[in-house]
Amino acid sequence: MGLEKALAKQGYLLSSVDFLTNWARTESLWPMPMGLACCAIEMMAFAGPKYDAARFGSEVFRFSPRQADLMIVAGWCTFKMSHAIKRIWDQMPDPKWCIAMGACASSGGMHRVYGVVQGVDTFLPVDIYIPGCPPRPETVIHALQTLQEKIRKEHSVLQD
């Protein structure tokens, strides 16, 4: 402990690779919006100036999968559309995270028909589920904060 204090007085900063990497990842999540239905309107409101997603580093919606690391699936998803979403997910670089926004994306919602996927977790690894029909932008902010907390606790380097 004495060495750390001595180095801190000289202007050195000691940290771990995990801490620095996860700090950078949490403060710069770039969403890939998959606005499929009515939840997309609330997702757009979340990105607007009233809710100020910039304070979380997520104001930049990326429409190129190679520039995004967070997919927000907002609304009900048909089986036809699930193949395109999966292809876009596969094109996103690792590490990547997914938020299922709304009751329809989480569980199919009120659409109990053969053409609608009963939850996007059947073909995507979902990290955070947002309840509601449609969920308010405040719940999207809460989901983003929950995801940031999850990322902070991850190991960023390979463990032997």
C-alpha cells in the first residue's frame, strides 16, 4: 500500500486492464437500432434531446453493424425479419450486447400467431429485457444503466 501512495504522489496512476477496458466500453455503447414496430417511436424519443442519451455515451445510433456494439430490438419480430436481424447481429464486432425492448420483443406480446417470433431470445443472446407496451424512454435509460453495470463487472481479458 505504501508503494501505491508514493506512486500516486509522483503522478502515476495504477489500474487494471479490466477496469480501463470496461470503463471505455461502458461509456461508449453505440446502439444499432432495430425498430420493428411501435416501440421504435419510444426508442427514437430516448435518443432525442429531452432524455439526453449523450450523458451515457449512447447518443450516436449507428446504422452500420460494424460500428455498433449494442443492438436494441424494439417491437415484434416476424420469422422473416429474424433472419435479417441475425445476419446483422453476426456482422457486429465482439464484444456485443442486446436489449429486447418491449413485451413483443421479449415474449411475442399480444401477437400469438405463427408468423411472429415469441421473443427474440430464441435467436439472439439477450442481455436486458425491457417490459412494457410500449416502454417509456425512462425504462430504456434504466436498461442502459443496468447494462453498463453488467459490463463493468465483466472480465475484459482472457482468463487462463
